[in-house]
Amino acid sequence: MIDVLVAGGGPAGWAVAAACARLGLDTELADLAPDRPWRATYGSWRAELPADAHAAVAGSGSGAAIGTMEHRLGWDYVVLDNAVLRDRFAAAPVKVLKGRVRAARPESKGVTVDFDGGQRRAAILLDATGAPRSVLGASPRRTAAEQTAVGVVVDADAARNLVTPGSALFMDWRPHHSETGWPTFLYAVPVTSGRVLLEETSLARRPGFGLGVLRRRLHARLAHHGITVPSGDEERVRFPVDRPLPAPGDWRGPVVPFGAASPLVHPATGYSVATSLQLAPRVATAVRDALQRGGSAAAGIAAWQTVWSPAALAVHTLRRRSLESLLRFPPRLVPEFFDVFFALPERHRWTYLTGREDVAGSAAAMGALFAASPWWLRKRLVLGALDPRTPPQSVTQ
């Protein structure tokens, strides 16, 4: 029986597998296509990245956001070089298995795992298969709120009207696509020193905003700025931002979710990779120590409690209530809401966007937002978060 089996070969799975292996745990990683390149664009605030991930930064810029006016955020935003990041993890002594994990049967001293390539026994299984959760299963009780986006990569010179060298446009809510209805924003970030990703993004909507509408809006927005849409590949994004935590009956003892499967996705931004990179060494240490003391059941509890401390659970609840408020906003008011948020003192903005275990700081940030808000926004914040009878806005695409 091995110590750790990780299901899923994305950044979260590789990060925790490598961290376990580097601590001397006998670690395997199972993935259906373990050699497939990571195609998604992974971004983060520079200060959020652990020190050993900075070598994988491919592009960066000073962050800005626009609701109805521009706000300088004061932080650098970075995009990761997926190949460099993956190579750093692959250098760890992790055995790679080709196959999809199909089922896991917890036992008194471990877990038996069925996957396409055979069967394995491990002291603990970490499910890092993303939002679908191939091990724990995907059975949300309602339609998920999703972040969706369509983007293209252009030369930095072509994008100068939108994002200048050394800068990154975190959000631009101006309706330069000339459409009404559910609001979407432009996300414009450098992916290398000479290339920029321009992406029309729906931050969150239940159900997710259609990719066809986003593509149309992107093309119209770029035409407004005199940018020719390049032929070739486009980036398409769709993932849930309100995935519920697994119910107690869905994860048992040595079967523990990690990464987006956990779910670590921030409901207000859609980010999860930097959090996964931060938590991976902590989870690995907790698993190693618990295996030495009390076996696989103790290791599962330790891993879960490392990811979901009482403070992290409390902040997660606050963030989810904020998401519900935003989903119920009239579309025309969303850019004005972000004007209020980005005008807050830096400490409040930073804590809300990154402090997943800072209960007092997150509550203070939400209190500051309420205090700075005009009456119409205060009403929306309270009713949207607390009144389940208030339905999300119905939008015709």
C-alpha cells in the first residue's frame, strides 16, 4: 500500500503530489492524459504566489480595474508559464499512472481505488480532479453559478489602446461591446513580454453566460479599439464558482478533495491556483505527520482540516453570501458596485481578495464596503445576501 494517491494531473494535483513526495511519502498521481499540456491561462497576484513559484512567472503588469472609472490597484498581476511550473513539480519523485480514477472504497486502514489502468491501495486519496470531482461525484442541488469567458492572444503592440506594457487590466466593465443585458468585462493581461490575452468575461451568472455571446462581444469590443481579431486558437473558459463543499457522506476518512474539487475557487474572482500552491506543502506536512501518529483516517481528517479550518469555512461563507448578492444585482449597477469596491483602502481590498482565513479582516472589508456604499447599494447587498426569495436577475442572451 502506498502512502498517497492523487487523482488529477492539473496544477493542484501536481502541486500536492510533489509536496508529498518531497517529504518522503510514497506518492502516485493518476490522470487520464498525464502528458497533456495545461492549456488554461493561470494568473495570480504576485504577492499571493509562494516563493518557489515565482520562477514560473511568464508575464506581469501593475494591476488596474475600471468600473465606470479607472482604479490603480497597487499590486502586480502575473500569468504563469505552465510548462515551467509543471517541470518543477515533475522533478519530484512522483510515480505517474495513466488512467481515470473511477471509484474509491475507504477501508479501516486506507482506501482501495479503481481506475482505468488497474487498482491501487493507498493510505489516503486526494481528489484533485477539478469541479467535476471524478471520485467524490458531482451532484449539486441547484444550477451552478459559472464564470465563463472567451479570449484571444494578440501582440502587445496591437493591444496598446487597452493595456500598455507593464500593466494588466484586471477588469474593464465599460460596455464597449455596445450591448445591453448581463454585464461582462474585458480581462487584458500580459502572458509573455510581447503577447497579451484579451478575454471577454462573465464574472458569475447562474446559469453561466453563453460563450457565443461572449465571442460576439469580444469581437465588437476589439473592433471598437481598432484591434483585429487574430485567426487561430481562442481560449474558452467555463467553471463553477459556487461549487458546494462535499457533504459529510460524500467524503469519508482517507478520501479528501483538493484544489477546485475542494472547492478552493474564490467566488468573487474565480481564482484557485495560487491558493492550491500555497496549501499543498501544508497539506503534505499534515498528511505525513498524521500517518506517523494515527494512520490513514487521521491523515484524511488532518488534510481536510488543513484546507478547511474553522476560519477558512467562515470566510468561505461570507464570500458565498457576497456572490449571491452580486448575482441579484440589476445589470446596470454592477460596474458602479465595483467602483465602490476598488475605491476601498488597499488593506480591505487585499484581504477580501486573498485572506481566506482572515475572518476579522474579511468582515471588516465587507463592513467598509457597506459604509462606503450609497443607499441603493446597501439595500442590494443586504437583500441579495439574506433574502432567499429574491431571485437572481433573469437575462436574455
